[in-house]
Amino acid sequence: MRKMRVALEIEIPSDVHEIERVVELVQKECRQLKIEPEKCSLNVPVALTEALSNAILRGNREDASKYVRVRASVSKAGDMLVVDVTDEGAGFDLPASTLNCTTPENLEREDGRGLYLMQCLVDRVEQFVDGGNTVRLTVQRG
């Protein structure tokens, strides 16, 4: 991975009411990088909201004693924003959990939509399990 500068590092309780504040902070970094307005105002907030919701609701199961860590990093060249969302859950299988919700067999399902949406909105979605479960969202300028 390229050399990165940490732009934001925050830990929030497993409470969905914290999501909006974190999204606003990351959007600010996005705008400072001069990433396209559509990505900053739509793609990043929606993808990040999904990642945070999954971390709080599924990863930490809304357990008030558990936290979600968010780390936003910017490439030294300023052309890429990487946001890591880490929960205290056991993790999941990213490919198996991501359903194409536009196919006839998945239209009625409610699970897997958030991950699918994230993959449609940002340049890359990755997952790591190391001292927690991390979903990484990467957004490139241009």
C-alpha cells in the first residue's frame, strides 16, 4: 500500500446515533482532497453509513461495552482516501456475504445489500480480521 497520512482516528460506542457525526468528519476529509463532489456527497456517505451500521448492528450486535474504530487515511500524493471501520465482532466471509441484490433470486432478500452497495459506490472494498473485523473502503480521486 502507498504511504498514507492518518487524517482521522476516532472510536465510537456501538450506537447508531454516532454514525452521522463520523460520516460528516470523513466527508470533510473527502472535500479537502478535492474528490469529485458526487463521491463526497453521495458515494462516501452511503458506503460509510453501511459499513458503520454493519459494524454496530452485526459486528458488535449493539453491545454497549464494544466500540467501533474508524481510521481515515490519505495517500501522500493526496489522490486516495482509505477508511477502515473496525468492530469487535468475529468477522465474516466478504465474498459469501455479498449478494447481487438485482438478480431475481435475491430481490426479496434483505441481507447482503449493504456490502453490495458499498462495492458499487467506492473503488474498492476489502476485509481484514486481525484484532477485530475491519472493512476498508478506498476512494480514488479522478
